[in-house]
Amino acid sequence: MLQKIRDRLTGGFAMVILGIIFVPFAFFGISNFNFLSAGWVARVNDVEISQFQLENAYQNQLLQLSEFGELPAEYLTSIKSGILEGLIRDTLVRVHVAKSGYRIDDAMVTALIQDATQFQEGGVFNKELYYTWLDQTAQDAGLFEAQQRQGIRISQLRRGIGATAFVTPAEYRRYLNLFGEQRQVSIATFDVAALAETVVVKEEDIMAYYDARPNAFRSPETVDFEYIELRRDVLTQAIEISEEELLQYYEESTNRFQHDEQRRARHILITFDDDEAAAEEQAAALTARARAGEPFEDLARQYSKDGGTSGQGGDLGIILQSQMPGALGDAIFAMQKGEIQGPVRSDFGFHVVRLDDIAGGGPLAFDEVRGELEGELKTRAADAEFLELERKLVDALFDVHELQVMAETSGLEVALATGYTRTGGAPFGGSQAVIDAVFDESVLTDGQISDVIEIDINRTAVIQVKAYHPEV
């Protein structure tokens, strides 16, 4: 049964649904294909899988298998073929998800990230841990969040396809037989460490292994560059808000920070039953009797059809208006203390209502909203400073040719990034905007300062290349 579901996800059925593949090596065979000669090695519905993607994944796989020593050529071919099939399958899924209109809102992505234990401290999401992890793994926040969004989409697709699987009676019986089946096996274990001690590796063997794999031990081209980075969160943390500013903002915002008013009321419910007019007439009569002085509690116990409150004399308890929407809530929160109203129509019937007490309301104390006020003022000030500094960077591009001079003009600091590759690196991760800027000919070769790079809405930078290191 489990295999049936798996086949649904990976077999021909899924391939028909997800798209048509065009693979250039179909006419030549995988063993004869030169992976280093073409810009792309497979195309999925006009989406190209580049030679670089394949080689990068292949080299990563070889690195994981390096402990097993030299592998047979046919096995290496099988590895590369399997990696390519995996890239094609992943691309098929991404293309199908994009065309099918799967939508994942920001709240789902945020919840997924905040629930990850590596970003939590004491069971609570910690933003600093999150950004530290991104820096350590050389990932861009926007790209990482986009990957999580894509992962949720693909998960939804897989669950949807898996849910369509069915099992025939014969398959189910076979599954039950296998489920209860027991087998005896013998296992021989080998102490790899002990065997390794008997192996003698000569220097010439090491050199021969190295010489036979000229492409396996190469360092990619890298760039060292100076940069000025502008981050909204850093600006926010550095801003100090005075007590006077907080108090003034509190006075200006008292209408926004109010205690919810609470009210206590009693009611008598007369349900519609088969005669709505008769129910309304009875409710009106009870309203008149209550206003004439008959004990409201006694009338509720005798006539109310609300089994949850009639025994307590119709007591609804202390309520907020948000807890009782509709006509009944509107009536209760429009009444004066001691007032009796009725009949009030709701979906349940007609009500006779008496308001017993009013509590709460009024502005929240300063200390209760201090943190929120401070956060809002810091955010507002950081937004203004961010825009002003960004404007200074843009203006300086017209007159300045050295990043240090630009930093002095804008009041920011210059930092150095080393070993940046065409796949990214610290501190900007895999941001495509930064990669494009670093390897732009005018920046890489001519030494010009880049344009202002928008990494995401909270982070911008300018860069200037200091050194280029070709592949070796």
C-alpha cells in the first residue's frame, strides 16, 4: 500500500500530470554526454537545468562518497545520471506548482520558520538566532523564505497526489500477509577502523589519485570586495527614545489604547417555536412586567427557554461586546445601568434584557503600552533614517569613486567580504542581486562602485571589488 502511494508520486502518473521533459542526451546516451560542454543539460517546459547546477550537485555527492575511495567509472556515470534525474524531477514539480497557482500566504511561512527549534530560545522564536544562522550558512533571508514557501507548495502537491492512491482487495490482502510475516537474517559486521590500519597508502598513490581527478580538487573563482551595508533592524536597535517622547506619544495615542468595556446583564429568551408573532407578544408582555417591578430573576427562571442561564435568573455573566455580536450585544452595550429592554430579536428568538453593571473602559496605563509605543517610535525613526541614508548613498554615486569616501559622506562603515563566489557567500548568502552586482563587468573588471543593491525591503548595500581570484 505504501509502495502504491510512492508510485503515485514518482511514477508515470505524476510525470503525465507535471509536464513534458526534453533531455538533450536522449539521442547520445548518458555515458557519451560531455557535461562540461553545454550551457544546459536538460530542459523542462522551457526551464533550463544548467551544467553548473549538475556539476555542483555531482561534486557535492562525490565529496560525501570520498571516504569510500576510488569508485568505478560505471558507478560514477550512474551517480551523475541519478543526480540529473533528481534535478529534472524537482524542476517538474516546481514548474507544475507554479502553473497550478498554489498560493502560500506569509503567515504560513512565518509560522514554519518560527516553529523551527534552531531559531528558538527557551521555546520562543529569537530573531537574532535566525539572522545569525543565515549569516553562518551564507544564506539570504529573502531567498531562504522563498525556499520555505516553495517547500510548502510542493508538500501540498505531494499530499494531494498521494491522497488519490487506492488499493485493490488483492493488494490489501497481500499487504496484511506481509505485515505479519517474520524473517530470520544473518549479519556479518566488519570493523572498518581495524581494516584501515592494515592499509598502507604510498605518496605516489596519493599523487596518482589526485592527477586522475583534475576537476575534483579545484577552487572556484572568488572575489574579495568592500561593502557598505544598510540594515533597518540595526538602525532600529541603535535608536534611543527619550521618556519625554514616549509620554508625548502616549498622550497623542490614548484613543488607540483603551480597556475593553465589560458589562453584566441578564436576559429572558422566548424562542420562536411555530409562532414568531406569539413569541414576540410574550416577550413584550414580560418586558412590561419587569419594568413594572416584578423580580427579573423570577421571570427568567419561570419563562426563559435558555437552559444555560434560566436557573441563575438569566445571568449572562460579565461579557465583552466582541463576545456577543449581533442585535443582542448591540442592545446590551447601548443600555444604561438598570435599564430593561425588549423585545430584542436574535437568531434564537426574542430577548428581554436588563443591564446590571458596567465595568472597565478608559485608557490603558502608560506602563501597559510603553513597550509598544517605544517599538512604534523606533520603527518610525528607523524608517526615516533608512530612507535618508539610502538617498545619501545614491547621491554619492555621482561624485565618489572610493567606497571609503562614500562611507565618510554617509556616516556609515566599510566592511570586507572575502571568498565570494558565483553561488554567493557571507554576509549576503545567495542573494542573486549581490551576485549579479559583484560579477558585473564594470564592477569586477573596471573597479567601479556598484549601484545601490536592494537585497530585500529592509537591507541594501553598495560594493567595490578589491581583488579577483580565478579558478585554480
